[in-house]
Amino acid sequence: LDVATAVAFQRRDDRKLVIKNYTPSLAAGAQETVELSLDDFYGTAALLPDGTVRDFFKGQSHWAASVAGAYPILARHKKITRRTPGANIAVYSTIPAGAGLASASATACAALAALTAGYHLILDPLETALLAMKVEHHVVGSSVGISAAAASVLGKKDHIHVLHCQPHESKGYLPVPGGFAIAGICAGPSDMSAVAASRRSRTEAFIAQAIIAKMYKDLGFKKDPTGGYLANVSPEMYPTYFRQMLPEEIGGREFLEKFGSINDRTSVVDHGERYRPRMTADYHVFESARARKFVERMRAIEGTTDNAVREVQAAAVGKLMTDSHRSAIENGGASSENTEVLFKLATARGATDGIYGARATGGTVTVFGRAEQMHKELGEICGEYGRRTGAAARVLDGSSDGSAAAEPIRLRLAEI
């Protein structure tokens, strides 16, 4: 059992893999059952290349990649062997697919949890999250980080998981302060332009980091002070010392010739593409600072009973979220028209209405506010959204522990 995702698992005596999807939000016309042999993942002597495996899940069977992809990833990391038997797997999830809520990550985590129990494997929670991210990179074909998978595995009810993604270190949990709440309003799947923009932004961020690292090397530094991550560039030093040295635009071929490769295995610099590292660095450097301030402000709310202080800190948290959204859009991020409608409806309300701020991700807008008052406003926002767009929005509320805290559910064979 994972966050809003369940996978029922039954081992077979052969090498066949049968995956059935019972998810209500499965895209219309999608193939509901995918069958293949585990031998299909192998060539004559080794696992097939990533691109060949991804081709198995093109089109209407794409949803199955986050489940079946666990097998080649586990094989690559020597957790299972070529003689591993197949399985019948039933998938159910209430997470809307493609809505910026990490449905693929949650499904991959649930599949890995089921396989861990079913094949008697030993995986620690963070390792499960890391393998789920690899399923997304190598089989699903997305370039997401580990944070979504880590939340699915290591999440704690009514808490925010604090993760230092360099590359992945859990920093514990941040409680959602009493009397406040975080909820989502889902407008539906985001379009492919948002996915493409996310991939491009990741590539441009690593291009900017590589240029800064080259500057340090040219100045005689033996070790890159950024540690390989743009987020380590000081937001105080960036505008004065770094921003002007980043080109507004650079071709992929020119970058590779002048600066070499980037420090990211999941991104590819296209020779014929034009990139905008300065604009993307503007977002990533200051977004890192906003994230740190967000944690500080949330802790400040929790650490006092003074209502006036709590109100000031809550307003600051909301502003950080809203500034984050606007910066992402201004610096090349894509957002669907419907998501922008929801964002504007949410931010048009203020602290007097119980809403302090919002931040859109994909097809979902996350809102922070006073718990009791905010929930009433969310219903009204959904109603107004429906009248403006003719589409339905869905409120996603509540939280739970991640899959690491849940024991596998044992089912009789006839129940699967």
C-alpha cells in the first residue's frame, strides 16, 4: 500500500508478467491490461538498452511502465536474477494521472513495495525511493528528481518531508502547524508542454552550473565550490558575481565545445537546440533560497503560540509559495490555461478568507491557509472554476504515512 496507490501481487510459476489497471483516472482508451514476458527485457546476454525497453510502453500502455519497469531496474541493481518468476499485478490509484501529483512515482513505489515482499527482497526505504526514480528515468522516460518518490515511501501523516537533494539525504520532518492546512486543487492532466518545459529547465540549470564551475576552475580552484549543484550558489553573490557571466542564450554545440558535458545523467544537451541558462539560473538560485525560508517560516509558526506572530509567519509562507509560482512561469516554466485560472482564483482570496498563498505544479494548485476557513473557500473556488471553464476541479485533502510505515497486505490468491 502506498500513498493513494495500491498494488496487489501474485507470483507465477513462469516468466509471464500480467498487469491490470483498475485506476478510475486511467486515460480514456488506454490499454487496461499489459502482458509481456520478463525475457523481453533481455537481449542475448544482458538487459536491453533503455530506449528499447521504453518502446514496450508507448502509446496506450504507457501507464504500465512505472510498474513493469521495476523488473529491469531491480535486475540492473542485482536485486533479482534472470531466473526470477513472473507475476500477476493489479494496480489501483486515486491519484489523477498526469496532474503534477507524481502518480507515476507513487505507482513505482507501490510496485517496488509489493515486489520487495513478494520476492523476499531487502530494500531500505530510501533505496526504494531511489529505485523508483530510476524506473522513471530509464523506463518511464521522465526526468523527475527523488523528492516525489521519497515522499511516497517516507511520508509522515500531517508532516512535510524535508529532503536535501544532493543527491538524496532525508533531513527529517516538518509538522504542518496546528490550525493550518495544505491542500491541492486538481484541474486535470497538464499538457505535454509543461513536461517538456520541466525537462528543458533541468538541462538549462545544469548548463548554468557547468559554466560557473568552469569559471572557478579557470580561477585556479581545484574543487568546484558549488559541489555540482546550482542550488549551492549564494543568492546574495549570484546577482553581483555570477549572473552576468551566464549567457542569455547559447547553442548546445557551442556549450559542449566550450564547457564540456553537464553533471546530470538524465539530461541530454542537444547540439541543435538553443538554451537560456541565465533565465533558468535566476529561478533555481532564488528558488533554493525560497525553499529554505519556507522551512524556517513553517517552523516559526509551530514554535510560538502568539497569534499575531503566527499570522505574520503564515503570510510570509504564502508569499513564498506565490512568488515561487510566478518566478517559475516568468523564467520559462509552462502552465496550462486551466491551472492558471485556478491559481488566480486561489490567490485572489487573502488572509481574511483563510488563504495565504498558492503554487501550481502541472495540473494541480497547492494552497496554504487556515484549515477550517480554507476548506470552505476551496469548495467555492471549484464552483467558480467550473462556471468559468466548464470543467470540474477536485480538492485533494488529507495526508498519510508513506509505504515504509505500512505492512504489506496479504491477500488470498482468489482475491487477485
